[in-house]
Amino acid sequence: MKRRTLLAGALATTAVGATAVTGCSGGSGKKSNEIEVLYRVEPTWPHLEKSLKGAKAEYEAAHPGITVKLTAVQGTNEDYYTKLALLNRSADSAPDVYLHDTFQVNADVAAGKLAPLDEFLAKWPDWTAQFPESVQKAAQGLDGKTYGVPISTDTRGLWYHKDVFKTAGLPLPWTPKTWDDVLEAARTVKRKARGVTPFSMYSTKILGEAATMQGFEMLLYGTPGGTLFENEKWVTSSAGITDSLMFVDTVYREDLGPKKADALNAKLGDKVLLEWFPKGELGIALDGAWASGSWKPTSPTPWPDWTKKMGWTPMPTQNGEAPGAVSMSGGWVMAVSSYSKRKQDGFDFITFAMNKKHAMEYSLGTGDLAVRKDVAADPAYLAENPSVEFWTDLAKVSHYRPAYEAYPKVSTQIQEAMEAVTLGSKSPEEAAAQFAKGVERAVGADNVVGKAS
């Protein structure tokens, strides 16, 4: 993705070593009757691959003579971003169709990497009948054209372990009204539930956009007037930015969060969802709607009791300011490369991958919120996950990232500041100052503004 184009110098070397690609390398040796589809897979996240394999079989049966080559990138989101950026450097290596994070769509549009799909979408009845307007905008470029078909959307909030809360004497259900309520609950877990990590959030560079979006932005957008982008300029300083970093500082200075080695572990998410919560070793996690996908029967590590053991509640605003809760929304799309010589075929494959059958299969497997109306309304979808209505309802307090071309640069500066606070190498004030200088350097002095504290 574009972010890795921007960061290629820093990341290219590590990408080659960190990322494994199953099957043939992207693009090279592609046959004239072949569509290459690039996507991410992990042992704990096999759901997209499963639905893509089903779509491939159906597409090839309906299109004799055309072959779909599925190319999986094994690893984290960051590994995937890096590999895709490397492949997209050349028309010879670029895949025809690829999984794309919505926050990088505009960067790739600006770089000329993505093909607009409006001509194809206009002839696909499902687009207007099944995809809500709000979902359609997820892959809309600044030029108003659409550059992808959404496969998922999400919201973010707090998961908590009921048994840990019982041990700590905390109320159930738990309904924190302020940041202080969240921190006080974590302090109580620390005092009364020995051996349990009280609170987990993502806050280091290796965790990439998860740190930015699940961590920092979930705090910032819950502060009064908190935003990263205002009046066409990037906000480099505000009380909300400093206060958000102070929250992170409190978590780590009071030993409420994961140990530093875990905070710096690219697999922290797996520890949280596959180990700590199922074992009752974690009290609270600031995470996303998809977490339950790790515990379903379709998961490699199912946790049948999760519906009894786990609770979920909104992340409150800083001091309980209206609307009382905050969330962030993002998601992924399937996009077509501007380099592709088979754009129509690539789009046609996407329509198979995103028909009701495979969209349902993906949503049930991952726990991501459904993007199709017919899936969202299906009784099987609603009955399968008791938390789905809660996470869907959070959309009413959700914010979206300012996904302009420069956003990945700003996100990198956020991760730098968070990590400095997490490790204690800088105070929140020093990290906020570092963030301000870094953003100005990255996007230019004419494109930034500071807000009065």
C-alpha cells in the first residue's frame, strides 16, 4: 500500500525478511489468462482465505479459461502493507486484485496505483441494493470516485473479563463513564486480582496502525474537540493530544498495562485474544468488534465460554462529555490495480468474493461487522454473536480517520510519540512536542495548525 511506498526506504529491507508469501511471488510469471489476487493470512486468521478459495472455485466454473491465482502474504498487517508496496512498485509484479486497508486508499489513488471501479459498479445491482451509502464511502477517493468494494467495517470499544471483575469486586455489568473510571477499574484489578494484567492497549511502533487507531485515536477523539485534522490542516498540538499521551503514560507508569516486552511484541494481539483473555489473565482490553472472531467455533482456537466470560462496553469520553462514548471505524476493501490488464475480470472476481454467501462466511468467521444489508439482517448472523448488535450500535458515536494522502506519515508520528511514552523515554509533554515537530516536518509547515490548550 501507499504507506509502504512512502516508507519504502525504511521498511523494504525488513519486509523481505519478515514477510513470507505463499505460492508464487506476486505478479512475476503471470499468465495471460490469469488474475492474481493478493491477500493476508495468518494461522489465527484464516477466514478471508477460506472465502476467497470458495469464490475462486465458483468464478473459474463460471469463466472457463480464466484462472484465479490466490497469493497469500503471511504475517501481520504491517508485513502485508510492506509486501504490497514492494509488489506495487512495478506493473510486472503488481497483483490484479488486492486486499486494501481503507486508510491507505487515498494515498494509493494519489500515487496512481488503484483503478476507479465506478464503471463496473454501475452494472452490479448488489452495489446499490446491498451496500449502504455509508459503507460505499469507505473506498471513495478525494476525487469522488470509488476505488474498492468494502469487505468489512468495524467499531472499537472495551472488552472485559467477568471472572476477573468478580475477583476484583468490580460491578457487573461494567459501565465506565470517564477515563478515570477505566483507570480506576484497572487499578482495582491490579490490587485484587494478582497475576492478572489489568489493562491492555496497543501503543508501540511495531503494532503500527493498531496503536494509532485502537490506541491513540480512541483517546484523542474522546477529548473535547479532539481531532487530527481541522480546517484542511493537520493538528500538531492540543490539550487532547497531550492528555491522550498522559493516559498512556499512566497505564505504563502505574504498571497497569502489559510488560514492556509484550508491548513491543508484534503478536500482542494474539496474546490478548488467544491466551490472556481465555485464561482469565487479563482484565480489560481496548480493542475492536472483531475480537470475538478469535473465539468462535470457526477459529483455530475456539473458546466456547466466551459469551459467558466476556463483557463489552463503550470506551467513555475523557470526562463523560457528550455523547458519552467514542469509537473509531475503519475496514478493508478489495481493490483493482491500475496496472492490471484484466480490470473487468478482476472486478468480476470481487463480485463473487462479495456475494451474500461469501460475505456471510467472512463475517461469521472474523466477527467483523457485515457490510451487506442482507447479511446484516440475516437471523443466522444476528444469532451467532451476542455482541454484534452492541458493536454495530457504536457506529453512532464512531469517527473515521482523516485518510488523506499524508495520513500514514502522521500515523507514524503518533506511533513514535506513543512508544516514547510507553517506554518512559519521554514525558507526555516531551512526546507531544516531538509529535508536533515530526508532523510539521512530514507534511510541511503550511499544512499544520496548533490548537490552544
